Amino acid sequence: MRYIFKTRHEQDLGLFRDGFEAGWYLLLLVALLIAPFVLGNYLLSLLSFVFIYSIVGFGLMLLSGFTGQMSLGHAAFFAVGAYTEAVLQAQGWPFIASGPSAILLAAASGVVIGLPALRLTGIYLAIATMSFNFIVEEGLARWESLTGGNAGMAVPRLRLVTEALPAGIPMYMLCLACVVAVGLVIRNMLRSPSGRAFVAIRDSEVSAQSMGVNLAYYKTRSFAISAAVTGLAGALYAHQIKFLGPDQFTLMTSIEFLMMVVIGGMGSLHGAVLGAVFMIGLPELISRIKVFLPSAVADQTGLNATVFGILTVLFVLFEPLGLYGRWVKMRTWFSLFPTYRKGMFKRQKSYAKSERLA
């Protein structure tokens, strides 16, 4: 088993635990940079969607996994970023201007929903964000002069500065650069006083407030940052999918985003990436194994939703820490083998936290 001996305070402030961990991240980055020259266009497109969903996962993980605020309305922030990018690009704006505009407008919508929801927690907050999702979805369908309504709108080719970028490798590289940048920013933020305040609010609002944490400020800030990150993902999604319609940003999309972070591992940035891989890769896997299934099963229109639902229930019941939690357990098992304890990974009892003062 590998132990890390810390001898300097700066070691606690680093982005990575040690050079060994940083080396693995560097190796992964090199592999992703080489991938476009090895993989075909289809697999490259799937990887681009994984990057986009990972960005959404980072934003939702910050809000739900680290601040403890439930959201069923992230598809609305996703839609705001996507439609803002599509409309501004159609008017000739380059991505260096339309992208930040999509981020700012999504952040503003996060503040709009975050401020009224300050006194709400749990299921009531989920209902409020779900209502916001319905409002945005209906607004996109009714504002036909801007969004094209239910008929949808085509998204022009992405103009980074002056020239339009071709599809394929350039778009892949842009998505990769964005997911790396967002991941570093979020990870660094979680090490800051703001990140510690978010975690304190998640663990106990009463305790956080007693220590001087401004609940209203940090909850609103978490909503704004989460929405901004999701808006960036929406802007990239618009160019990757090339066509937008209100039916792409329904409540089911918000539920899929929430499933992504739950299955990936709540409270972990690694879990957001693993959840994105799961959400993009599972439909592809199902389509590959359909040829081996009986026609009575393979021809069912709700097969994907059924499989997703069953897997979500299984994860909640048997692996609440998600894919990343399972990986940590496996890594620990191999590092301790054969001296592991039999009951080391036995699921511990969990108790509902209470904010009652009496």
C-alpha cells in the first residue's frame, strides 16, 4: 500500500496529492489528445458528448454533491446556454463573445431561481427547480420568433473568432479544452473558503450558520456557478447536435442529469466524469446487444428507459457511493490484499440528518 508523507504545508494546497497522481492525469490527457488521430468520427462524436455531459456533471455536482441543494431544473440552464449560443452565432457573433454571453445569461437564470429558493430545501427545492424547467421549456416553445418554437432551429457552424470551425477534430479539441478548464476551476474552488462553505452548508446549515457562513450568499452563489457551468455545456451541445428543439430540454433531461451524478458518485468530480461515460455509453451498449435479444424485448420502445431505471435503483440500494465509490473500494481492496478485513466494505448505517434545534 502506498503512503503519502507530508512534510510541507504547501503539499495540502496542491491540486494533486503527489507527482504519481499528477502523472496519471497527464497520461490520460495525452491519450485524449492522441484519440482523434486514432478513432473514427463516430467514436470521436461520442467522446465529445462525454466531455459536454461531464461539464454538466461538474456544475450539478457543485450544487447537489457539494452544497446539498437538490435540482430538477438543470435542463433549463442547459437550454439557456444552448439557445443563447445558437441565436448569437446566427447573428454573426464569434464564440469568444457568444460563449461568455451564454455563460452569463445562464448564471443570471441561476440567480433568478436561487434567490426565491433560499428558504426551500429537499423535495420543496426540487419542486421549485422543476417548475422553473417547465417555464423555460414552455417559453422556448412559445417564443417562435426567436427560438423557432416546436419546429426548432438549426445551429450554424461554430465560429471561434473569424472562420467557422469544421466538425470533427476541432470541435473535439474545443470540448476537451473546456472540460479540462472547468474541472481545474471547480477543483480549485472546492479547496478555497467558498468550497469549504459549500460543504459546510451541505453537512448542516445550522452548524454552518453558527460558524458565520452566510447561507443566502453561498446558496445563491452555488446556483449561479452551477448554472453558468451548465450554460457553457449547453453552448457546446448546440454546436455538437447542430439542431435545437424544446423537446431536448424536458424534465426527463434534468432527471437524466441527476441520475448521472448519482450513478457516477455524489460528492466527487471523478464521479461526474464516470457518470457522463455511463450516460453516453450505456445506450450505445444497449444498441449493440439488441441483436442478441429476443425480438419481443429488443423492439420495445422503452427499453433504454427501463434499463436506466433498473440500474439507478440497484445503485441506490447496493452502491450509494456510485461508480467512483466502487472504484475506491476496489483500489483499496487490491492495495491491502491479502490483509484486508472481512467487514471492511460492509455498508454502514445512515441516519437522516435533522436541523431541529429542540
